[in-house]
Amino acid sequence: MNILAIETSCDETSASVVSNGTDVKSAIISSQIAVHAKFFGVVPELASREHIKNINPVIAASLKKAGFSFDNIDAIAFTSGPGLAGALLVGATAAKTLASVYSKPLIPVNHLEGHLYSSFIENKSLRPPFLSVIISGGHTELIVVQDFGKYKILGATRDDAAGEAFDKAAKMLGLSYPGGPVIDKRAADGNPEAVHFTRPYLKGSWDFSFSGIKTALLNYLKQNPVKNERYINDICASFRAAIAETLCFKSFEAAKTFGLKRIALGGGVSSNALIRKLFLDVGKKNKIEVFIPSSLYCTDNAAMIGCAAYFKQRVLGFKYNAQQLKSSSSLQLTNWK
């Protein structure tokens, strides 16, 4: 089964052709980082305009790289939310138009489901049940995947997501955007014990909160102004360690509590070198398998949407077409019925 998938939830315009859920024939991503960098964050109106400009070329490039035409496509999938309203509208309109013109079934996919299934692409042995740990700029969530389309959300961020905390920390330190990759790189040359930031474990809850650690950094910098590059590296290493250890601790506690022997990471922050190392090391020590996508599939991409769509249609069958699907922006991450 060949699915053309479209992802436009935030600041990447992406299209991918995915066969049978995990065979990625093409994965084209047009990034908008250069557009938003000077604002140190995504500007929704600019993001929508870039998606409008890029959506058709990206879809065409994806089909060309896969060597496919619409005659070879069995269904069209798209990100239905959550995300920026204008950005989502561009992808949804493109998908619905193509589905109508070429008489193809439509498969709406929740963006978080995409991240949840991203580890399937490169790990054929991954199957439910497992704990999904989604870590991105807007989301930090723990989800028990009991079966395909059957989920239990344990906890989420109460304020800042992990990726947002990294971005804001980078801005405080005078570093560039996006902050996560920059802090990760600088931290490699720093001392993680130079500054002690409290680990916000929120005992008694599976939720996350990274607003406090961001404020702690701000207060620390007021009392200890930046001195030199080495000093910045040490702060980056200490800040990264606090977030990584918090994520790892809570994730493995959840896995043990619910008797899960597999953990799958997803989301852009899953590319963080320390987070990857900690999860793999602690997993090995506790005999819990850890699955982490390569960097390409950690960030927002259409391949993960195509993967999730494939498993969704296997459970539900085709229930949508361009005329029947009047609205998709309100779909939530709920169990498939």
C-alpha cells in the first residue's frame, strides 16, 4: 500500500511516499529556520506563507524521488492537528484537493501520533505495548501504547515543553535559534556539574514542568553574568543534564510502574545527544529496549505521518474521502474506534 503523506503543522513543509507503513520511498522537507531565526521563534503568519509557497514543489519532489505518479498512490494522509491553524490549513487543503481530483481516500493523522509511530520506520521489531516518550518544542508527553490505536496518556507538560525550555535558555545565553541543537553542541565541551539546576520530577504525577528550570537559569545569570565561551559551555552542559535526567527518570519510572519492556522516543528533542545516551544506557541496565528514530525522523516530517496513517487504515479501513471530511483540525489523540 502506497501513501502520499503531507505534514505542515509548524515550520517544516514535508511530503513523503511511504509503502506498507515503514518503507520510505521519499522524505522531502523544506525547513523555514532561516525565515524565523531573527524572531527567535516561529511566526505563524510567516509560516503559513512559506507553506503556501512550498507545498506544491515539495509534493512534486516527493513523488519524483519515489518514482511514483498518482496512479501508484493508494491514499493521501495529512496532519490534522495539533499545530498552527494556518499552517495546518495549507496541508489539509492540499491533501483534500488532491484526494478529490484523483479520487483517493483521505487519512487524517494527529501530529503526536506521527511522532509516536516514528520509531517504527527503522525498527521493524517494535510492536505494542510500549511507552511512547514524545519530546519536542511544543510537547513533552508520556503515552502508553497498549495496541495500535489504543492509547493511555499518562502525563504531559504543565507549562514549557523541553524544546521550548532549550530555545529560551539559548536566547538568555545569547546563542542562536533553534536553541536545542546549539545547546547540545556547546554542552559537549562543558562541565555538567558546574551549575546545579534542580530536577523538576513532580513526584506523584507523570506530568512535566520545565518553566521553573528556565527561571532558575535566568536568576543564575543575573547573579553570575556570562564571562567567556567556556562558561557558556558549562551552563549549557548543566542545563542539558537537568532536563535529560528528568526526562529519563520519569520515563523509566513509568515503564516500570506499568510493566512495559519497551520505550520509544519521538520528537525533535529526541535528537539530543545526552538524552539518547541516557535512555540507551539506562535501558540496557534495566533490560528495557529503547527505540530512537534517526534525526531525520525525530523532527517534523511526513514519513512519520505516512507510517501512522498506514497502521490507522489497517485498524479502521478507509472511512474518509474529500467530500465526507468536512473538518480535521479538531481531531484529538484518542483511541481509534
